[in-house]
Amino acid sequence: MRRSCFPKCRLMRLLGLLQIVLGGLVIIVSISSLFRFYSAGFFLHNEDICRHFYGVKDVYEGFDIKALSTRVEEVLNKMESLQDKLEATVQKLEKNKDLIDRTNISKSEYKKFLEEEVIRPLYSAHIALRQIRLPKIEGIRNMTVKEEPLINTFVIEEIRKYITPKENRVGKINIYGTERIYNTIGHACVLMKKELEEYMDYDIGSYCKDDWNLAQKLMINGCDPLPRRRCLTRASKLYQKPYAINESLWKLPDGRNVRWSNYQCRNFECLSSKNPKRGYSKCTGCFEMEKEKLKWVINGTLPIDFMIKDVLAIKPGEIRIGLDFGVGTGTFAARMREQNVTIISTALNLGAPFNEMIALRGLIPLYVTLNQRLPFFDNTLDLIHTTGFMDGWLDLQLMDFILFDWDRILRPGGLLWIDRFFCNRKDLDDYMYMFLQFRYKKHKWSISPKSKDEVFLSALLEKPPRSL
């Protein structure tokens, strides 16, 4: 009789021990959380802290305390629930002790109980605890608290990965002039409260401030899409009628049609590639029409230079609308227009009036950042072309989100034209995988050396049909 009771008694002792351990864990988590809050300076007795904790604010210097408290409470509730369940199980075993003595519990049932009732809930609480982001204290003197806003609000890991800023892969300042890229769902506006308030500080119905560069700064740092404003946009006082479409494609626009106040140059002639103080670095010859006329129509010296006529010949009559994602003044769109293909060109004014230039040529500029979901519906574009912008500084996870968005808007049978993408030779395999993971059909694929340590990659890929 004593032998048949042994497994049940051992189970009861084990459950009792687990109950004690879990109770201790709850106490430790509670104390450690309070200690971390105290270390971060959250219990100092000043007006800001009091206002925060008594409902005036939910954000402390860029850190969401309310969201953090919710996540801590979530973990404690999971551990408390597991402890209550174990206590109830132990009480049930004590109550039905005589019945248990007359039955046998198999090893498989014992294992199943531990896995489903103990290990899984404990693992869930452990994961939730690991996901909590506490503020990083930078400097002992000023105790500055910095953390990504609202990160603890989200439980789904994919959202957390998406909104976490992506560091530049090569460790240098990127084309935007920033150290990282912020993907946009509006959360970054919390960190840029001062700039956003400045942007929205205007008199209703009056002229807006000449602050497009402030708006672009907000966009680049993830505070996007921006709120609409009820003020009148400014234009050049000397605005002239634009050139006719047949003339405007390949003629430098009238400089009086641009507001130059926020650029280093004050006219288009100043933007020459020969001017070292022109104010921008990418696409150095973009504002020189004689150089631009040669692109995609004259055979280059490298096999990575594809011609427009060769690309269109692969899908005769099928390429009608597309997107040029890069840095430029609309030359690719101008050449495609001559082939009766409509191309929208993405552009930011990174040191020069790229958007104004594209529009004055009679083409369509799309003012979006690299981190924004493209405003096109699924399976709608015939062609996506990219050059001069996406290269080896991109974080791989950021690039993954970008390429999946391109795949979303490109129709089955549509073409993805990767034009002169360059990266470090040692990183080539990583980027090749990024492009090839979608299993597009290869029409063209070429790699050429750019320098001793860098290579060019050009590719023309076709999206396969997919259906469920």
C-alpha cells in the first residue's frame, strides 16, 4: 500500500515545491521591477514625476511608462495564475487522497501534466518577461532616459521588429543624413514631440512657414504620415509658366519656379557636378541634361548597364505603368515616357530640389521615404526600377520589409529591375539572397567590380504567378 502511494506523494511534494518557487519568483520580479524603476529615477519627488504618475502624462521623456507597467503586470498575472492553478491542484490531490491511493498514474500522464500545466505557462511568462524593454540610462549626472516610444505597447514580435530602428549596416551616416532608419506607423512622433509641435504651430488660413525641411526631417525620422495642415502653402513669388511637355523633358527648368531659401544653391546652374558646394552628394550629374540624355540609351562599358529597349523587348507591349525608386531628377521616367510608359519617380529633397525638378519636367514625383509603405494597391504595377539609392548601407531586415512591399505591388509577370546596386564584396551573398528569395525568373543577372572591395549588381527579374 505504501508503494502505490509513493508516486502520488512525490507528485504532491513536487507541486508544493513548484508553488513555493513560483511564489518566490513573483516576489523577485516585483522587487526587481521596483528597483529598476527607482534606479531610473522614476520615484524622485518632483513635479514632473508627480504629474506623470497622476495622469497628466503617460510618457516620461520619450519612454512609455504606462505600457511598461502593463507588460510587467501581464507577466505577474501569468505567474500568479500558474501559482493559483498549482495550489488548486494540490488542494484537489489532498481532498481526493483516498481515491488517488487506489489509482495509478502513468509516466506519460505525469509528463503530459508537467508539460501542459507547468512548463508551457512558465515559458510563456518567461518570454513575456524577456520582451520587456526598460529605459537605458545614459550618463549618471543627468539620468537621461531614452527608449523607443510605445515599444512595450506591442506584444506581437513582428510589430516590435518593424518599429525598432534599423542601424546602417556599414556604420556610417546614410543618404538621409541619419544613423538609422525608422519604419513608420506614427509611433516615432512621440520622440519628436518638439519638432511636430513646431510643424503644427501656425495660424489657420494664413500662409504656412517655409518649413518643408522640418517636415522632411520628421518623415525621415519615422514621424510619418504627417498630419494635414490648414495653412496655405508657399510658392515662389516669381513663378513662371512651365515649358511645354515636349520641351520640358530635356530642358533645364526656369530657376524662378523653385523656392531656394533652404538650399545651399540659389539656381539650377549652381547644382553642377563641378561645384563642390552644390549641397548634395548623390546623383552628381542629375541636373545636367546633356549627361542625363545618355542614360539607358547608350551602351555602357560594363555588362551591368542594361538598355531600356532591351528590357521592354522582353515583355513587348506589357510594360505600361511603373515605379522608379531611387534618387534622381526623373530621367528614367522621361525615357520611359518616350516609349509610352508612365513611371512615377520617388524623390526627397536631399540637398537639392529633386521633387520640383521632376514636376517641372512634366513628370510625376512621389514624395515618400525609404521607410514608408508604398501607396499602391496589390498586384498593380508592371515595373519597379531602382538605382542610385538602395545599396550596401541598408540593414538586411529593413531591406526585407522593402522588398516584400515591392513584391506586393508588382503584378504577376511584372519586372523588377535592380540597376547598379553596389555593396561590399563580402556582403554580396547576403544581398543576393535577399533578391533571390522570391524565386523570380531571371532575365538578366550581372556582377561587375566597382572597386577593390565593392561590386556592382544589376538584375532583371520577373515576378511569378501566385494563387491560392
